[in-house]
Amino acid sequence: ALVRKYGIEENVVFHGNIFGNELRQVYSMAYLGVDSIGRHRSGNAINSSLKSREYAAYGIPFITSLPVDFGPSDWEYVHHIPADDTPVDIIKMIEFYDRIYKDCKVNELSHNIREIAKSQTDMSVTMLPIIEYIKKKE
């Protein structure tokens, strides 16, 4: 309804639920993701969403309102907006986009994001404490 109200139908696409190759195709056209930006309303203090991991796995810089539970706290590929109900500063989002993509190779940027995410969220990394605990019990 808001898209029609503001006459921006040509600029907004709602895909609905998509999976597999169709999802990969959409992500291949994306240069910036918007993660959960209203989680403060549910009392969350840390972002541990699957969406943030999904964006990182596809090598897409993203915007969020809470600290992300993986990656460096000052991760250059994540833009933080205030965790409140103030309007999103679109100019700052554009500046983030411009800074990230200025003088870079998209494939290299995506690779860097994926490698950081993999080093912190890969199953072999996240399960390591459990594996070590089980080995100690043997």
C-alpha cells in the first residue's frame, strides 16, 4: 500500500518467498542488504539474525541497527543505524554504499566479506567448542 501511495512501484519489488536458484539470482543483483532494523522493539541487544549471515555468505554489505554477533565490532562492511524509531538517514546509507564500492572490485569485496563470515560462522568454527567438550569427556 505504501509503495502505491508514494508512487514508487517502478523502484520496489516484492519477491515473496523464494529459495534456491531463484534466491541466488536475486542476491547476485544486490549490492546492499538491509538486515533487521526494528529488533530494538523486541528488547534485543545483539543481532544474531540468519539474514545477516545470509548477506555475508553472499558477500553483500549490509545495514543493521544492532551489533552483529559475528565479524569485527567495527566491521567496515556493516553500516549501523540507530536502534530506535527515528527515520533512517538515507544520505548516510548512500555514503556507506559509496565508501564501500569506491575504487573496489566487487568480486574482491564479496570475497572479503565471505571470508570474514566463514571464519566466524562456518559450522566447523561454531561447533568447535562442542566438539572439544565431547573430546574432553571421552
